[in-house]
Amino acid sequence: MAKKSSSKSRSKKSAKDGKKPFFKRIKNFFSNLFAELKRVVWPDKKKLKQNTATVLVIIIAAAAMIWVFDTLLNFILTSTGFYAPSSEITETVAPEKDGDGPGVTVLPTDPEPAGE
């Protein structure tokens, strides 16, 4: 029969042998990062300005399109009656100490007193 080796001892050995110390991995990461950054072809000033202008024009055009669609949709929904801003203001008054109930809803009425 084959000799069984414990899985714990194998996992400890493979984990310890395959990993480098933490600070060495950090140093390796940054050295690779700087090596990659040296290979990057950076745009010249003219190309950078051109690309920046293109991005800004696209952002402004997208914002204008969203504004137009929002205004149009608001107009359509308001004119068909699906959306109408409420002109009534409701106010909830706290219950009195005698415990009449959860509160009273008061709707605004005419500004003139009812007795006059």
C-alpha cells in the first residue's frame, strides 16, 4: 500500500515555497510598474489637447441630449395628465395630549376667515 502523507504538511510546504516575503513582493510590484510606465508612448501636447476637446464636446452633447429628452418627456407626461405637480399642501399636526388620535390633516383653504 502507498504511504499517505498528510494534506496539512503538503499545503504548508507548497505555500511557504511558492511565496516570496511581503516586502520583496512590494518591491517587485513597483519595479515592474516603473518598467511598464517607461514603455508607455505618451501623447504630445497637440494630441492631448485634441483628445481633451473631443471628450468635452461629447460630454456637452450627451448632457444636451439628456436635457432635451427630459424636457420632452416632462412636457408629454404633464400634458397627458400622467404627471401633474400637486398644488395642494398638506400639513400633519401632532396629536394633543388627551390622545385624540394619530393627528389631524389640515388642507389649506381660502385666506379669508370663515366668519366674515
